[in-house]
Amino acid sequence: MSTRQHVEILPPHPLRAGYDRSLERGSIADDFQRRLEPDRFNPGYLGALAKRVEHAVRQDPADEAMRWRLAFLLLQNNATAAAVERAGDLLAGTTLPQGRRLAHLLAGIQSRADRPRAGCRVRRVNWSINNRCPMSCQGCYNPFAAEQIDLAQADWIIGKLAAHGTSDLVLAGGDPLLWPPIFDVVDHAVAAGLKVGLDTTGYTLTAEKLDRLRGLSSLRLPLDAVTADVQRAFRRSPDTGLLQALLDSLALCDAEGFDRVRVHTVASAENLHQLPELAVEIMSHRSVAQWVVFQWWGRRASPATIRRLGVAAEDVRAVLEEIRRDHPGREIHLAESSERELLNWMIQSSGQVVTFGSGAEEEFILGNLLTDEVEEILTHPILDFEAMSRGIPVTPGTVFGPAEDTRG
């Protein structure tokens, strides 16, 4: 195994390249663009900012930018039906491109308002359980939080999910293997009857750790390229041996007989041409049961990064069609960006629950599992149960039933 630098960071969030640095610090516009930073994206900060913006709108009701900001804040901060209605009023007749985008998203929310929610169930939950990572991927969209729960709080949340009837739990980060209690969390979740998948960079995976993870339904490992420069450039790791470290993790799973590996690949303009060769590498590992290719999603990336890495879904689809023909019988999925809007029911490392749209800065706080029940959070008007039903189960070779099955 290669020597690996043990690096833990709370990734910059959102990517600072997208900030307008000409804005006056402390102004409404600057505080608004910084609201997704880990120590700010919470009900207290958003609520206080909304009051400031509300006052500004009263002073100048014709200020479209301020009306858009207020609508955004109302939707992001534990929105109620009344908040959704007010946001619609604020966005009526907007001419701003960002206002029209938010109005489009709002129209979808309003179209679901009359659908019954009593008895609905969230089957698959994503949990960004650790807020540290050894990488800072290009366009990372995980909603990192500044706070980190402890083991007792994690066990409390698992109990709530199991009692609710959640079947699939994805433990992610950051990198959960950098959080020492993760093995106890996995054991507790499996004992509670949950099927558990664990997303890790694989950067610190060892035979001893893998042995502790035998109860997993799947272990997810990243691999994005066949050349070291492309792999390292995308994951932005300080380790020049990153590609070999990732290949070593797959080889370790092969050697230890762990046959429930799901490889994650992010397809971008810079690695699309490598996917066929990458498929050969991935399929050569007997531990790999599933390959999921994600269309790169530049939700927080700078405009320059979006221009450089952006790739059309149809282009990725065409490459994967050829790959499937070359590897018949293998389980290969494509996760298109348009299909991921409002799909994830994400618990942050603070216990806060969020979901996110496909547009820039579209994180929406739904509640907090340290204080709220799952059933309370599921009444949130922004949730899209049809989108949530499209999630891939944590166990390779299985599928969820139709969306109607979300009603228990």
C-alpha cells in the first residue's frame, strides 16, 4: 500500500471563487452570498438575515434583487406553506434571470402542495455524518456544517430513522472513515435493521477497517480517471500518488473478498474520453458489484470551472451506452444532474436536514433530527417524493418500487 498523507479539512463552502469580492463586508448583499458557509447556514443566521432583507424590501418594494433575496431566504429556512405563498408574491413578474429560475422551482413546489403527505415515508436517507475530508473536489456540492454530532446523538438519530421505517442509509461526508465512531454507528444501524452504504474516499482504508465494515450493504469508492494528473486535478488532493491510493483500496477489497463495492465516477469534460478505459479497470476488480457515473454537477463552482468541466448528459449517456455493450450483464448506472434535483434527503453533520435543487445555492433547510421527528420534517412543502423515489438503493442489484410505495 502507498504511503498516504492524512489530511483532514473542512472544505471551503461554497467555493470562494464564486464570491463577488467587490461587495462591502457586512452588507446585505455580502452576507447573503456568504449564507452557505458552514457556520452560517442555519436557522438563526438565515432568520436574522431575512429580517434585514424584509426591512429593505419595505423601504424599496421595487428592488427586484432584494425581493429575490427575501424569497430565497423564506424558502431556505424551514419554509411553511405561508412562506411559500409569500415567496411567490415576491417573485411575481420578476425580470431577473435568478428570479425566474427561483420562480420556476417555486412553481414545482406549489404544484405539489395539494398532494397527500400523511403516511409518506422517506426510504433512503443520505447522511453527511463527518464534516472533514482529505480532498476538495471540483464543484463539491455537499452541504458541510460546522458542527459535528457525537456518537450518542448519532445513535439517537438512527433510532428515529429505524422507527420511522427508513430502509436505506448512506453514510457519507466528507469522509466518514476519518471519524472514529463510524464503526459503532455502522454496527448500530445494521442492528436496527437498516441497509447501510458507506461513501469514503478510501484514502485511509485498511484490512482492519474493512473487517469492521462487513455488515455494510455496499462500500462506495471513487475512481475518476486512468491517469494520475486527471484524477488528482479533479479531487484536488495534495498527494501525487492519489490514483494509486484509490486503486490500492479496490485491490484491498479484492484481496479481502469484500464483493459489495460500488465505484463512483464523476464524468466531466476532462475525463469523458477516459471512461471506456476506466470501465475496463473498474470491471477487472472482482469486488466491484456496481458502477455509478455521475454527470458533473457544478452547483457551487465558479463560471470558469463550469465552462471547463461542464458536460452534457447526452454526451455521457452516449459513452455509457457503448460501455454497457462492451460489458454486458454489469450493473452500470448514470446519475444525470437533472434527475438529482430534490432527490436527496440529506442529514448534515450537525443533525440538520436539508435538500437541494439543481441551481446555484439552492440548499433548503427542512428541520433537525436532534429536535424534530422524521414525520414532522416530511410535512415540509419543498419535498418532492417522486424525485426521492428515484434514488438508487444501497444494495447492488436491487431497485426501489414505484413512487407510490413511499406511502406506508
